[in-house]
Amino acid sequence: MARIRSPNYPQLELQEAVDLVRKIFDDAGQNFAPRNVVAEILGYSSVNGSSEKKVSAIKAYGLLDRNAERELRVSDLAVKILHPENEQEEAAALREAALTPNLFQEINEKWPDKLPSDANLRSYLIRRGFNQNAVEQVNKVFRSAMSVANLETEAHASLELEAPTYNKGQEASEKKPVPTAQDQQTAKKRIVFDMETVSGQYSFDNADDLAHFIEQLEKIRPLLPAKLGNDNN
């Protein structure tokens, strides 16, 4: 009987992937390196199934880039996690990494307000074609990623860019704190997503920041409600 192969998912927890990419960065910085060199950094004498499994998982979280020669390097997203400018950048980068794997993004889009129960997630994964022997591991890795990125209890599709966000329902006094000099510098890149609207102050002076901003909006777009009738607001 042919063995049922489960769909792809990162076979490492996010925190382990971050720890491994830190080792690569400490050794090679952001320079491209052959796969055998990366394998050696990770503790293997050569490229093999175990080293490739770890590399694949790190890449699945968006923490490694690959060039045409299949060489690898630490991604810009990983650097934001390893050496963030502030806590907000680190939190936003961890959230992006946690939702980079296609499967995790798919689960996030299906349950945007609250993580599914273990029973619901197991049922969903089996219907998606996962081998029953892999379901528990997928569940563990997914929930660990959500926990590391602090997405396990909040409206976990929320994204931040550079600055704190304020959701509906907060007191007016909380919405308008006295801005610091750093707040004034970062406020122009604030994006607030509360499952119904996207709002904020946006200002860009280079193409890279604009491209990153558009990428974040594309992730949010499927989670917004469809427009019904004319908007009188």
C-alpha cells in the first residue's frame, strides 16, 4: 500500500528555527554560503536528510533566502528578529515569520478571530490530506509558532509596522498618549488592523519600505469583510 505523504509544513518550531538562523548569522552574517557550509554551521559534516530538513524549516518561516545557485543566506526578516531596532520591530517580524508558512497562513485565514480547538484543527488537517501520524506534530509546531509570536490569544492576524496600535474599544485617553520623539519618527509607518478596518498614518521615502507596506496590506486584505452596499461613513 502506498504511503500517504502529508502536505508541506515546517518540521521545526519557530523558536528552534530562530536559534538555528542565529548560528548561521553569527558565522556567515548575511553573505550567501553553499549548502554544505550551512550544514556544517548547523553541526553536520555534510549535506544530508537531517540538515536539509532543518534548512527547509528555517526557509519556510522566511528566515533564509536562496539564490539561483541554491546558496543560502540569512534573510532581512531574520535580521529584524535577531537584531531589532526596537521591541515593536521584533514583535512584527516574529508575527510575519509565524504566518509565512503557507499552511499556517491558511489556518490563520480560516480562523481569523481565535485559534481553532485541537479537535477542529486535527479534523481540518486530516481533511487537508495530512497523515494521521503527522497531525499531532503539525498541531504542536503551529501552536508553538503562534505562542512565540504572541498570536495564540489575540485577533491573531493583526500586524504592526514599527509602532504600537490601538484597537476599537480602548478609552480615548489611551488612544492619544503624549508622543515621544521616537513615537513621532515611527508614527508615519503605523498600521492598525482591527478585523473591520485598516487605518493609520503612512509616509514613505523609499521604494523598499513601500513594497514592504504593500506586502503587509496584501496579507490583511483577505481578512477584511466584503463591502455591503454603499458606505455612508
